[in-house]
Amino acid sequence: MQVFPGAWTAVLVFLDNAGIWNLRVENLDSWYMGQELYISVVNPEEDHGDKTPLPLPDNTIFCGALSSLQK
């Protein structure tokens, strides 16, 4: 998939296992510039209380509806 500068696209990804998933570009130059994303998928059948198995890092960037949670 190609996304031109200043443009955007939506991507539907099916993640079928709980855990940490890494989505990134194949182009090493773009990957180096930060085009990489980690997604945490939790198992809803396990009881974690009000905590996720792994807390978010301090440098997590929030966007959209969660932008008010930015530290």
C-alpha cells in the first residue's frame, strides 16, 4: 500500500492472539523515521482487574478521543 505525503489511509488488521503486536513499514528508511506502531491485545476472558498485563510506556502518544490523556 502506498500513502503519499500529506495523505492518510485506514488499514483493517485482524489480530487473533493476545499479546503485543508490531506493525511497521517494510522500507527501512521510513521505519527509521518512526513509521512503526505497537498494539497491545488483551484476552477479554482473563480477569486483569483494572490493569492491563503491561502498562503503557511513559512516552506513549495519544491521539483522537484519547488525546486528553496525554501526559
